[in-house]
Amino acid sequence: MTRATTGGEMDWEERYRRARVCWNREAVGNLRSRGWILLVTGRRVTSADEETGEWPGGITWKDHSTADEVRLLGQLLD
């Protein structure tokens, strides 16, 4: 969800999401070929689709989520 405050400034949620996307892209640059990524977060915060959408392409994801947690295992492709 993208929201903006009056005056055109981003609210803290959007700034946080954008910072995460930047961090994720930087993290992928530090992985070796076929490197692994493990993500675990609460379902009240996000969904598996939202989480994988914040990462760049070139990663295969396996969803091991439960009713309470998003659990994703990603592997960087060659």
C-alpha cells in the first residue's frame, strides 16, 4: 500500500518499504551464484507475494509459510 501525506511527502511506511527494497537489491549484489536467502516474518506484517515483490528478479522462491508466519527460501540463479 502506497500512501502519501499532504504536501507530497512520503509517509514513514512508504519510506521504510523503499529502504527495504534498496537494502534487498544491495544484499543480492553480495551473494555468490546459487546463494541462499531466508526470510521469516509475521503474517500480520506482510504476505509472501509482498516479500518476494521487494526483491529483484533472478531468485527462485520456495514458500514454506504457516498460518502465522511468512517463511520463504530463495536461491539466487546463475
